Amino acid sequence: MKKRLIITSVILAFLFLVGHSIYNRVGNALNERERYVTLLDLHFSATVDSIKTFWPGNNGYVYFHPSNDSLDLSTEDRAGQKLKFNGSLRFILEEDSALAFHARDIGKYQSNDSLVINSDVGKIFIYRQGKLTAESEIWKALNGI
């Protein structure tokens, strides 16, 4: 009886430690995503070219072109070198010489919308006909590659 109690206690302690470790790892990965956004140092405006929606769901790719030449994609490489828990993250994807990002709230975007991306505040501001229509958080648009 005493042996069974000890074995059960050891198994429960082991399961608790494994669960706690997983919980901490997930929390650290989410915190690192938010930190990664601040490391990006992105401040640029762009215009939405097109939208590619994935079915089912409210997500897809937003294809865009920067309004000026102030976009430096190498900042993502530098920020990625500081990751510990997420492997490799990307915000801006290059696909067939077009720039895009993954949007989990694709319904907010339309062609010809103006975007202001500011990683200091971690937001994508969406303007339509000169008026702010929506905001989205950059960390939700990160892709692990």
C-alpha cells in the first residue's frame, strides 16, 4: 500500500512538472512574439494591392506595396537572431516578388486601403478613403517559418 502511494505521488509530481514546463514555454513564446514586434523597428505606409482569403475562416494574405522606399526587410533578419522560443518568425512575406502579410482578420482589409504599420505600438492601422476604419495587432500576423 505504501509503495503504491509513493509511485502515485511520483507520477503526479512528474505530470505536474511536465504540465508546468509546457505552460511556461507557451507563455514565453507568446511574450517573445510581442517583443519581436518591438524589435522590428518598422514604420512605413503602404497600399493594399489585393487580398487572398483562405477557406474556411477569416484569415488570408494581404498583398501590398510600400508608399515609399523606407521599408527595410533586413530588420526582420536582425530581430529574428534574438529569438529563443519561436525559432524563426516573419511578419512580411515575399511571394513571387510581391510583399504580403498574414491577416487573421482579413475582413477588415480591402483593395486600395491605406496601411500604416508601426511596430513601436505593435499595430497596423487601416485607412479607407482617408478615414481610420480599423486596427490590427502585428503579433497576430506573425508567421513561423
